[in-house]
Amino acid sequence: MRKIAHLALDVHARNSVLGDMDDKGAFRGNHSFTTSENNIINALQAVNAQVKYLDIEEGTLAHWAAQVASVVN
């Protein structure tokens, strides 16, 4: 398990993308999925890191996505 993950979430009505970067700034890839509460939670839980920093792109679903993400450790 790595120590830190820097994550970016781009949420749209149908599809979302979660980007992942390590603490040294190396891009670790992205994961695309259908937008839903369960899929956001699953995508965030799949990141194997002790600490996760999440940025969410500003948009109409940003507040909702932040509330969903707040339940993930």
C-alpha cells in the first residue's frame, strides 16, 4: 500500500473519470465508470493508499459527488 494518492474526479450525468497520481507526481492512470453513488464509492475504495486527497471538478454534480466521497476512508 502506498502512503499518499492524489485523486481527481470529473463527474458528468452519465460517465465519470477518476484520475490517480502518486506523491511524486507520477500519473498512475485513470478509471472511467458510469456515474452512480456506488460506482464513485467503489472507485475511491479501489485506490490502495493510506491517505487520499480528492479534487472534484466544479460542476452541477460536484456537491453531490463530494457528499458521496465523504463516506470513503
